[in-house]
Amino acid sequence: MDHCHSDFYTIPWQDKWVIYKPQRQLAFIGNAALAKYILKRNHGATIKTDPEIEQFLERIGFDLPGLECPIPELESACSPAAAVLLMTNRCNLRCVYCYANAGEEPCLSDITWPAAKAAIDHVLENAERTGVTPSLTFHGGGEPTIHWELLTKAVIYARAAEPSTRVSMSSNGMWTESQRRFICRHFTNVSLSMDGLADVQNRQRPMADVSESAPTVAKSIRALDEAGIDYGIRMTVMPDSVGELAAGVKHICATTRTLAIQVEPTFTRCRGQYGDIDEDFAEDFAEHFMEAWRVGRSFNRQVYYSAARPWVIASTFCQAPLKAVVVTADGRLVTCFEVFSAASPLARGFTVGQVCDGQVKYDHAALQAFLDTQQSRRHECRDCFCYWHCCGDCATRRPGSRQESTGRCHVTRRITLMLLLEYIHEGGGVWMGLRKATAAFRPKRHPGAACETTPFESKL
Ligand code: SF4
Ligand code: SF4
Ligand code: SF4
């Protein structure tokens, strides 16, 4: 078990300790005597000063102040300049792990133009008032491009009102030629879900008629590459595909120009049902992730898993509740991109208002209650060395207590530790993230959000 000493952690590793001060981005390996010395020193206990250790600690800036990270206040922070439209629960794929059971829900649900327009107008106004560039993102509960007419209307409307509006979406890439042309012309960024090798993609992400999806997705990726669009690929890994993860990442690196590959273990038990992963899979995933991470490095690409991010110091896992107006297909305001409608198992605690009479109407008490719940979840994690990065994890991936997410926590802790060891090795024995930006390890983009898009990550 690692130990927390309020601002630094000692993590057992082999027969030694990783001594870790996250807010200073400092990590190094020490023996038990060094760990004990620093622990006593930190507690102000009387110790016989060791000049050699003291010199070392001074040289690495051990006692300098760490990065601060205040908890955002609702009153001052809630002026979102980002509209996120959860477009539909229809889908042309039947991914075996789909959290929304898209395409198979009994009630079809498509966002309406008045709801979409109200969200866009609201964020454009906020953006103008605050001087922030507005953004418009299309997300799921289904495949956004299925609701194509509304999607194109929303893009054209937002861009006509404010030409600098950034447009992005999370998509499965099952696009027609004319859709590819529109996306390549108008989108700033795309997060494209694709599971690596064609066999894995076809097995995990079949079309509704069970035919193969890989060839169409490959065409869409080629179109993005040719148009020079900024896009990332998002892979989901299941217990029976974890052995093919590194090969999948290699395939993506060799055949696409994407710079960022997000890799996540599945977080559902089956279609439409969230669930933790078991510890065997968690261990396998972490090992194979690091193999894939090294493959990515050899191609100069960033491979990342959302909750393992030692370069981030944050007070919340995700900033979507304060930075985005997230509107469901049935016109609710929610705090998460995955809470797609009233049918979502998480709808109740995540609903913080609604769109009515063409206006965005927040229930500020509900939003504050949601934020308070996130801080209580985070509070449970004070003794975990991932506390400052994972912050209690994504609200949907770890909806309950920490004890109910042992698989997911194992993945986060294991990968974070292995990344720290890589950083220490690269730094010649000490990781000093604040002093020397270890460029090779810092992501080109700041990854973070667990869902299939990355604009609302908590940043340093
Ligand atoms: S995971 Fe995405 S692409 Fe797959 S079925 Fe669900 S909504 Fe469709
Ligand atoms: S990171 Fe988690 S909580 Fe935030 S929007 Fe994505 S799925 Fe929802
Ligand atoms: S959710 Fe798990 S991994 Fe994340 S900070 Fe809490 S205990 Fe650590």
C-alpha cells in the first residue's frame, strides 16, 4: 500500500519506494531509509540531518511550493462557451459494449432544432461576453451523423453567427462520400472511434446487419488525413482483444497520421449496462497498454488512457459540468456527454436543467449538488497517489464508492506508476516535470476525458 503524507506519497515498488510529490511533479526511487527520512522530515520530527540527502532535496526543489488547484466556484465559473449536442440514440453500428444500447432502444430520440438552437445561442452569447472562442460538439448516445440534416444546419448556423466557432464531434466514422466532404470542409476536430486491427474492429463494432465496418472507417480516416483535419482515434479494449492492443496501435500508427490514440478498457458489462472490470483484465490491460504506449512512442504518437495523467494537477476529473452546455436528445441539460436521455441509467443525478421555450434554464441547486457529490467522491481518494490527476475518476466510470471500482482504480494506479517509472528513467533518476519539461513524455494534446472527445479535460 502506498502512503500519503499530505503533499507527497511513497509507493512500494519492488524492494524500494517511489517517492512522489505530485504538485511539484517530482518523483524518484529510494530505499526504505530514504523514504523514512523524508517522511520524518516532512512531519517536522527531530532527525539527524543528512547533508547529502539535504543537498539532493534542495537541488531538485523538493521544498518549493507545489502547483495549486482550487475547486471551481459555480458562481464565477459557470459561463459555458461550448455547446455539446447529444444528437440521437440511433446508430448504424451495434458495438458489443455500447453504453447507450444505441439502435436498439424501444423509443427513438432525436434532438430538435429549437433545443439545438437554444444551446448554440446561449454559448455564443457567453463567448461574446467572456471573450472566449465558442465551440460546438456533436456527441452520442448514438451516432451524431445519423441526424445529418440537423447536424449540418447547426454547423452552418453557428459558423454564420460566429465564424471562429470550433466544430468537433465524436463519431464512428461510418460516413458517406458527401458526409466526408462536409466534415473535412467544416470540422475543426474529430474524435473517431476505431478498435485497431480490422478483425477486432469488425468483431467489436459490427454494422447493424452484422457486416464489416472496418473498410468504411478506413476510407473516412484516409479522407481526414488527406484534408489535414486534426483528429484522434479512440480505441476500446475488451478481455478477448487485449492481446491485440499493441498490434492495433501499430496498425493505426503505420496507416494513419493521427497523433493521439486514446485507449480505454471497456466500462460496460454488456450493451446498455455500466460495470467495473475484474482485476485480471485490469492487470492485463495495464501491461498491454504500456506495450502499446511504447509502440506509440516509437512512431512519435501519443497513446494515453484517460485517468493516468501525471502531467495534470486538477480538482475535478472533467470540466464538462462547468464548461459545456450539454443538451440531450430529449432537451435536458446534463453534466456528462454519456447521459443521453431519460433512458440513461444515470439520468437522475446528472440532470441539471432543461431547454424550454427556446431558452437554456439551469437548475443551479441541482448543478451545485452534482459538483458537491464529485468533491465527496474525490475526498475518498486522498490517500491514493493518483488523487491529484484522477481526482476520484470520471463520474460515469466510477459512479459509486471507491470500493466498487477496484478494477478501474487498479488500471489507473498501475499505469500511472509505470509512467512515473518511465519518466524517472528518462530524467536520469529523477522526474522533475516542472523544472525540465520531459518533452518526449508530455502529450502533444492534453488528454483527459474518458468519453470519446477531449475538449473538457481538466488541465494543468
Ligand atoms: S458505441 Fe457509438 S458507434 Fe457503437 S453502437 Fe454505440 S453509439 Fe453506435
Ligand atoms: S469524462 Fe466522464 S463525466 Fe466527463 S463527460 Fe466524459 S464520460 Fe462524462
Ligand atoms: S478513483 Fe481510484 S485511482 Fe482514482 S484517485 Fe480514487 S482511488 Fe485513486
